[in-house]
Amino acid sequence: MDIELGMGVMKNWSEFWASSCHSLWYWRNKMSHDSGSMLLTRPWLKVFHRVQICDVTTTKNAILHHVNKVIENIRWQPPRSDSAKYGR
């Protein structure tokens, strides 16, 4: 399910929801435990920016880790007849 975020931007709802929950949890803890923390003026823009960063990173990782897998059948090949024999 996608969500329209304005400016013609569509994002995956579950990614936006997960980032929103994490951000709210993080900001609440920061305000509770850090003495100098303040409320953000437009927190949804921070969440939107995090979702964009995750999308770009996921795309780059998919491109970088794309590996062409080639199946090659290998088998034992007897030694050449002119090679030396060691052992018995």
C-alpha cells in the first residue's frame, strides 16, 4: 500500500509508518533523557527525509550487491599422458 505525501511523492505506507514510530520513540526518549532537547517544528519532514534516505540506500545496495550467477558444470579430467606419475 502506498501513501501520497504531497508534491507528487508516493512512498510505501509500511516504511513510512515504521520510520514514524521509530522517530517518535527516539524523539520522546531524547526529550526525556537529554536536557537540551527541543521539539522539532515539522517532524513529518524529518520522517519523510529518513524514508527517502532508506529508499536511496536500499536501491544502491541492490545495485552494488547484484551478482551474476553462472552455473558451470565441472568434472574431473584425467592428467595428460605425458605427465609424471608420483607415488605408487
